[in-house]
Amino acid sequence: MVYSPEEYERLKAFYKEDLAKRKAIQEQFRRALLRQKAEWHVAQMRASLERLGIAPEAEGEPSPTETPNPTADSPPDLPPDSPPKTLL
């Protein structure tokens, strides 16, 4: 079947529009599926924490961060006139 140039352009425009709609629907479905999977994993993690007796962190509150103690990792300061310590 031979199409006139106008018919061909209309069909091409319709195809592009239909393709864009299908891609949008597929993207919405993909995002909904990813959200569902993520929510399932979060629910599993919460249930596991509860079974272990660990309370999950409250939502919206920042988690307390440990401030490293700079003196804990460094050796104690020696007086300047003391001899250096050796292993042998």
C-alpha cells in the first residue's frame, strides 16, 4: 500500500506520539516497581532489627555521629628531655 506524503507524515507523527506515551507508562511502572521493592527491603530490615532487639532510628532525626578522639590514636607526649623508648 502506497501512502501519500501527508498520510505518511501523519502516521509518523502518530507513531512518535504513541511511542512517547508507551515509554512514559513504562517509566512510571518501572519507578513504581522500584519503590515497591525498596519499601519491601526497608520493611525486612526493620523486622530484622526488631528481632535482634535493636530499635530502628527515628525518622527525620540525624543519627549521632561519633567524634573521633584525636588523643586516643596518638602516643602520649613525652617530656623533651626524656630518652626515646626502644623495644630492645
